[in-house]
Amino acid sequence: MVDKKACKVRKRKYKFNGAVFATRLVVLLLVLGIAFTIYSKMNEKELGEIVESSAYIDANGISSMASGVQNGAVYTSAVTPKVTKNVVKATLTKDGEEIKFKSGKKISDMGSYILTLEDSMGNIDTIYFDIEN
């Protein structure tokens, strides 16, 4: 014969301990905060690297916004950069100082140049080149 008392399901009572819950919640939030901070810093670094590169320069250094000059090239004679008609802003710097730029005008002075182009949609293309003798 089966003992009915032994077969009864025991009900457990759980007490809500606010202090333990609060401590666990704080630890969880701290861990999540640290993880989010690390993730954010990694993305800031990656974004910085993305901004430095240009989506309009192909693997050969040729820009789709300009012709007559290649990204990363070193020239021993004058170059004549020409920008496409969709470029709304063009900035040229020589050795860190901004100089006047006109599309189709020869550039022959020695130095390190950065040509920054912006199209009507806000896309930016940056071309780095040097002229040496």
C-alpha cells in the first residue's frame, strides 16, 4: 500500500530578497555598461578608419570623381586633375596649407597634395598624391 503523505507534492515558498536582487541588477548593469563602452570605442576606431578611406577610389587608386590624378601616386612632372560635373566642392591642400584649385589647371610645384572632393549627395572622395623632381 502506498503512503499518501509521502506522495504529496511539497510547495516551496520563495521569499523576495530586495537587497540580493538589487546587487545582482547593479552587477549586470555594470557588465553591460563596460561591454557597451568597449563596443563603442571599437566602433569609433573603425569609423575613423572608414572616414579616411574613400568609396570612390578603386583598387588601382583611380577616383570616379576626378581624372588626371591617382590616389597614392608620386609624379615627376605636372598633373592636371579634372573633376566630374557632379562635384560641388573641391579643396586642394599642398603640404598642409589650402591652395586655390581649378579643375583642368596644371599642378607642377613640388609637394604633397590632398584633393578633397564632395558631390551633390554629400559623398566625399579624398585623393593623396605627391609631385617630386
